[in-house]
Amino acid sequence: MTERDARIEAVIPALRRFAWSLLRDPDAADDLVQDCLERALGRWHLRRADGDLKAWLFAILYNAHVSGRRREARRFRLLGEVAGMAEQATGPQAPDAAMQCADVLRHLDALPEEQRATLLLVGVEGLGYEEAARVLGVPVGTVMSRLSRGRERLRRLVEGGGEPAVPVPLRVVR
């Protein structure tokens, strides 16, 4: 273990306490600490050598927390705006269409983040596969795979089929 790792490891319990006090959820707190440590290690070269390591890590953790809260607030605001637009677009004559639109949004929200982001970039924002791959930082083939799996999963959810119950195990042929 390097000296850097030992110094960081000594601060982790305090980071976990602080994260828990912010979130009141042990799993979310652990995720926040992990995000903090990933950012710190990735930006270690930007740290001032004479600076206080503990204060630097706490600042990273708090900024990650604030960014996450803003991201969630923005997401819920946008979902509310889209739901409102769906109601306006369908008018009072077609409440079923508004409900269907709300269901699709709810199902879209249930997709894994990678699939949802890919579907939104390609299907809503109109980005090509290569552009979406650059935005997401993944190969084009990964975008195509996520898009295919996301569309299929969304279709099953919208049609009411949900997720497949239990995958059928493959039979070994000898």
C-alpha cells in the first residue's frame, strides 16, 4: 500500500459518516463515498501538495452530493414538464393518451441508466450512433447493443409483459 493510499484510507470512516449524515441512507452514502474516492484518485495530480487532504476529500464529497441533488431535481422537473406537455398535447378529449404517455415515461424511468441515456440520446435527441458513443464514452457497438436491449425492454414494459420471469437455462449438448 502506498503512502497516498494509506492517507486516503484513514479518512474513509469520516467520509462515510459525513455522507450518511447528508443522505441518511447507508447504501447511498457508500455510493457517494465511492464516487468521491474515484474523483479524488482521478484528479490526484490536481491536488495541492501542501493542502489538507481531509478537507480536499470532504469538498469533493460535498460537491458530488450537491451535483447529484441538482441532477435529480433537474430530472424530476423535466419529467414533470414532459408529463405536463403530454396532457396539453392530448387535451381534455383524450385522457387515455395522456395516461399512456405518462406510463411510457414511467417505464422509461425504470430502465437501467445506460439504456435510458442511450435511448434518449438516439431516439429523442436525434444523435447518430457515433455521436452517442462519443457522448457516453463507449464503442459504437455498445451503443447499438444498449439501444437494442433498451428498446426491447421498454416495449415489453409498455405492452405489460414486464421482464421475463426466469431465463430458460441453456441446455448443454454433448
